[in-house]
Amino acid sequence: MRVFVVVGENSSFRRFWLGMLISRTGDVVTVVALSWLVLDMAGPAELGLVVLCQGLPRVVAGPLAGRLLDQVPPRLLLGWDNAVRGVLIGLVPVLWSLGGLDVAVLCVLSACAAVSSTLTEVAESAVVPRLVPEPELDAANTALATNWEAAAVLGPPLAGALVAVATAPVALVVDAVSFFVMSALCFTLPTLEPVPADGTRPGFGAILRLPVVLWTSVATCGFLFLGGMSEVLYPVLSREVLHTGPVGYGLLVGAAGAGGLAGVVVGVPLVTRLRPKWRIPVIVMAGAVPFAVLTVTGALMPAVVLVAVAGACWGPYFAVERTLVQRRTPDAVRGSVMGARAAISALGFPAGSAVAGTLSARLGPLLVVAIATAGYLLVAATVFMAMQRGEAGSRPRTPARWQHS
């Protein structure tokens, strides 16, 4: 209920939340429509190249975006970022209609859009603490996490319907319009002046001085790495173990998305009742259990249920993790820290996908599921130890004259 209160009563956050929902859905439509367009124009190898161009620029752009968010009013950056993306996406159907579109042009446009979009990605973590009071961070981040899951569930069918009815370029026109809507909403946000510098070293330097933030960032990169492994595992598992086709695979992926959405809505209020050091470890370990059972499941429907339960358990991760890092990061360097974190985490998902593809071919999907399960346990242990050391470091030291008692 706090989510509804924060969205309903805080007009600034409500506009930001609505804009992010539109933007997230637009991102999903872009992925589906652009992928279909590339496959029509060329083939899977070219699609892999375009996807690479959508991801790699974020590694470099993340720290720069964070620095800008610390120094320039965010509403201007976000407004122009989404307007530029609307233009870049809109160029695709225009060039297609003029006969001037090829894979090289799509790679350039995708890379430019990825650089621009990093501002909005980083702002989701950096700006929210300045739009809502500190006690409302859990609710605000839950509302934003719901956007992710809702877009993952609703976006692909919407994109598929647009592509089927009106072709991929027309779907991208609709997508471009969504970014212009987001741009207009961002320009209506309040002007947030830069936070005065407090002497804290920005970016990666700040992360190295904040142990909880550092190790939580490493764990999140690992969590995304394992998510990338699952992205490759599920189709291989569907074919080689569950012996099902595209429909069964779609059901498996849809179950993961639906479970994640349910987990955000229901799980965050439950998890936040735990002590902070237990929250993320419990989330990760709870999902690892049903995920591990996939190694002994040979039928589609039990696998669908297990994937949905695992998705529900993991659903609260990013809302809880983002709140933890926001509270541990000084205001003056929050943007640069979130930008540096974006650069770290951007490597996780594609690296996990590549590793899972190689391991699945050599070891088989069931053994890779077992390896990924061990990875989830390692992520949980990493966050727990970081939080344990953080709590110990924050306790007052016992005076020497009392130590012998």
C-alpha cells in the first residue's frame, strides 16, 4: 500500500514513475521489433552484432552519465536524453522507407541510443532519493521495479502484435513516440540543483571507500551474470531436457516474468521486515532452491512452476538492493557512484550468456543449472559478509580498559 501512497501523493515521483513505465515498455518494444527487422534484413550473426552494440557502450557511458547527474539538473538531462532516443529510433523506419537502412547503420544507431539511454538508467537510482523522503525509498524502488517486470510481461506481446499487424518499422514509430512522451514528462520534473561537494572522491574511488556498496555491486554483477546464463539455459533446457518447442519455451520465459512481477509486489514488503544484512541473501537463496530442482525435472509443467517460483523469489532483488546502496552512498557523489555501478553491472548479463552457451555445449544444460545454483549461493554469501563487516564497522569500539572484563 505504501507504493500506491508514494505514487499517488508525490506528483514529482509520479511523473517520473509513469515516464519510466512508458520508457521501459518502449525499450522492450525496441528489442523485439529491431530483432525481427534485423532477422528479416540479414540473419542471426548480424543480430548478435546489433545486440552487442546495444550493450557495450553502457560500460563507458555509465560513469560519464553519473558525473553529469551530479552536476547538471536531472530534468534537463532526462528530457533531452529521451528526446534524442526518440529521434534515433524514429530514424530507423524513415531510413527503411527510403531504402537507406542496412546492418551497419543499425549498429551505429543502436550504439548511439545505448549511450544516450544510460542517463535514464543511472538516474533511476541516482535521482529517486531526491524526489522522495528517505523512509519512502523502499516503496519508491518497489514501484520502479514493478515497471521492469510489467514491461517484461506486457511488452513482448504488444511488440509482437504491432510487428504482425503493421510490420517492425511501424512498431518502431510507436516506440519513438513513447520516448517523446517520456521526454515531455521529464521536463516537468522539479529543478534539482547539484548537491554541494563534500570532499568524497567520486565514481569508482567512492565505491572503493564504501565496502558495502563495493561488494553489493560485485554481487549484483554476479546476479546479472547468472541471469544471462538463464537466458541461454532456458531455450537449451526446453529443447534438450523438456523436449518442447517454441510454445513451451515461451511458456517457460513467460512464467519467469510473471513470477518476477508477483515477487516485486508481494515479496518486497515481506523481505524488508528482515534485518538488512539478511534481505538480499534470503532473496537469492530462496530462488536458488526451486532453480536447483530443475536438474531433476524432465517435464514442462513442473519446470514452468519451478521457474515461476524462482522468479517470484528473485523478484524483490533489485528494489531491495537499490535502496540499500542509495542509503549507503553520500548525496554529493550518488550520481557518479550509480554510474560506476552501471559500468560494472553492464558486463554481467552478456558475459553470463556467453559462458552459458559454451558450457551448455560442452557439459549439457543440467550440469550448467547446478553450476549456476552454486553461483547464486556465492552471491548470497558475498552480500551477507559485506553487510556483516559493514555493521561491525559501524559499531562503537569497546574502550581498551573494558576489554579484559
